[in-house]
Amino acid sequence: QIGVVTNDFAEWSRALRDLYGLQGMKPWIVSAESGVRKPDPAAFEIFRKAAEVPYQSCLVIDGAENVLDSAANLGMKTVLLSQKGKSSSSAHPVIRKLSEFKRG
């Protein structure tokens, strides 16, 4: 199951989801609708409840380390999406593009 937590306007988020054919990604949590923005842990709690999975079963991929830090503090697994590659200061595994990510 793949879901989304995004800090975005609801209309814009829906338009992007439709444009890129991402309707199958559920839950799709949008800050404008939930009233909570990442990295607030409440955003991840809303996602966890909607997905009906424990934190430990979630993997968060994001380009912002503070978002990943918040998710990791809840027990979620994390991966940093960074064009720069591995940062020696990052506490998170790093990928440069989503195609590098493989389930395993």
C-alpha cells in the first residue's frame, strides 16, 4: 500500500494526483484538508489512522530531513530523497531518485 502526506492546497493536490494517474495511492492526506502540516507528528498520526497500520509498518520518503526526523521519532522507517546523494550528516538512508528504491 502506498499513501501520501503532502503540505499542499487541496485543489492543486487533486489536480496533480489526476494528472499523474495517482488515484490508487491511498490514503492521500493533504494539509489543507487535515489542518496539519508536516513535520508535525499529528500529520503522520492522521495518515497512520487512515491507513490502519502501525507506525513501524510505514516507510516515509521525503526530501526534508526535519520531516524524516519527525517520522523516525514515531517509529517509522525513513529514506531521504536527495539529488545531492549521501550526506555524511544524514541519519537516514539516501536515494537520488525513486527508481533507486526497491522493496526488499
